[in-house]
Amino acid sequence: MPWLLSAALALLVLAAPSAGLAQGDAPPVRARNAGVIAGRVVGIDYRTGIADVATRNRGRFEVQILPSTIIEGPTPGFHTITDIAKGSRIRVFLSQRGNLFNAQIVRIK
């Protein structure tokens, strides 16, 4: 009788749908290194975590500042997104996923 229970469980496992991509689904877009930008913050939304950064050479960037973003300031200690203000000069190390730029490291000057 125990073998019957084991066989039934094995059939259930084999019959379960796989967690792979469904037909027609595109594979997820992988993040890639998008380089470094330096510029001035022309707008920041603390609620969404998006900073609008104007650079001299590459135009404007909307940069997502994530909870995992490392923020370094001119003074020692811990820094948060609230230390970034409109008019701040920053240097941002970026990753890109699709059209979205994510800040990995932000250095406030």
C-alpha cells in the first residue's frame, strides 16, 4: 500500500504544469551596464524615487533610485534619497533594463 501512495504522488508531480514561459511570452529583459552620467538634478519625486538629471553631453535622464541604490554624500555617514535635492550635482552609475535607467550608485558632490 505505501508504494501505491508513492506512485500517486509521482504522477501528481509529473502532471503539474511547469513554471516556464507560456507560449507567446517574451523572455525577461536582462539588466545591462549603462555607464556613468554626471549632471544636475532638475527635478526629483521622492514618492516614486525618480530623479530627472540634466547632463551637458548626453541630455536628460529619468533615473529610478531604488531602495538598494548606494547613495554617497560629501560628508561621512549614511545618506538617503532625501539628501538629493533639486539643484544637486550628482554622478550616477547606471544599469538599464529596456528603457528604464536604474541608479546603482549615486555620488552627491
